[in-house]
Amino acid sequence: MKTFEDIVAFHGHACPGLALGYRVSLLAMKELGDRATDEELVAIVENDSCAVDAVQVITGCTFGKGNLIFRDYGKQVYTFIKRPKGQGIRISIDFSPLEETDEEKRMWERYNKGDRSDKVMNAVHARKTKKIDMIVHAKDEDLFQISRGTMTVPNEAEIYPSLRCSLCTEKVMETRARVRHGKIVCIPCFERSGSNLQHVRQKRRRKKQ
Ligand SMILES: [Zn+2]
Ligand SMILES: [Zn+2]
């Protein structure tokens, strides 16, 4: 099992978001079993915060394997589903950290105004460490709303043939290709040529006036 230190090494720093992702992942592993070496476990994450790095390291659901699905909802919700039966757990983070003391608030204000003195930096660091510690040691019921059940398993990641973009000549996966004036183009070229066309149209309109 990967440790919190392993995640920090991957992510680059320790932070409360990472700690939340760590706790989410531990719970998912406890309930659904082993780390995914292939695609037997799927994670659906509803944000792209620091927490998702912990999910990738601990659960083995990774962006590259295709068993980490990102839904851009801006919610602290993590769903894990196990193939083939679809047993799943949905974990919604509902955590209120301890109120900041007046002193901590003052230090944070000074930090936000650009104060990087030792006093302020130490206070900010201590506050962060305290928060991480609280998250790592909190009870599941103080961190999460949990629901369990059978869930629909998303399709396994598919591999499609590549086509060649007629403008930049780079290869592009079939399902991402676009057609512009009857020719296959990649998305960046499609968008670029689209904006060029708009320029042309605007020029024409200006000429007419
Ligand atoms: Zn972070
Ligand atoms: Zn192109």
C-alpha cells in the first residue's frame, strides 16, 4: 500500500487537498479492495484539485490508463466503481476545519498582503500542517457523506485509428477529428481556421460598409 509520503513525493508538496484525497482513497481501497493494475477499478472525480493526485497514486486509477474519469462539476465528490459487477461507493466530502484563531487570521491577512517574514511564514505553515493532521486523523463520518450500491460501469477506454490532419499533418484519433471544407483536420487546426474565417468575414463586412 502506498503511503502519504509516496503521494507527497508524486504531488510535490503536502497540502490539505492532498490529505483529503488520501482519505477518500483509503476508504475506497478498504471497501473495494486492491489497487487497480488495469481497469478493474474506475474512479470518477468531480474536480481537478490536489486530491486527485492522491487518488491516482493510492487507487491506481490514473488519467493515462483511462480509468480516471474527470467530470468538471467543481464538487468534492469521488465515485469508485468495481468491474465487472459495478459495486460502487460515492464519497462526498463534507468537512469543516476548526475555526481559525484571531492570531491565525491576522497572520493569513499579512500573508495575503505579501508579508513573507519568518513569523508569518511559520504561522501559515503551522496552520497548514494542523489542517493536514486533522484530516489525516479524522473519523470517516466527520469527513464524508457516503453512499454505496451497484452503479453503471463506464465503458473501458477504447483505442481508435489515427487520421492525418490535412493542415498540420499531425496524426489525430479518429473520434477527435473534424472536417473543414471536406478535409480532415485536428481540433486546434479546426479552431484556428474557424477564427481565420471569422476574420475574413469581418473584413468583407467592413469593405461593404
Ligand atoms: Zn497540493
Ligand atoms: Zn492539425
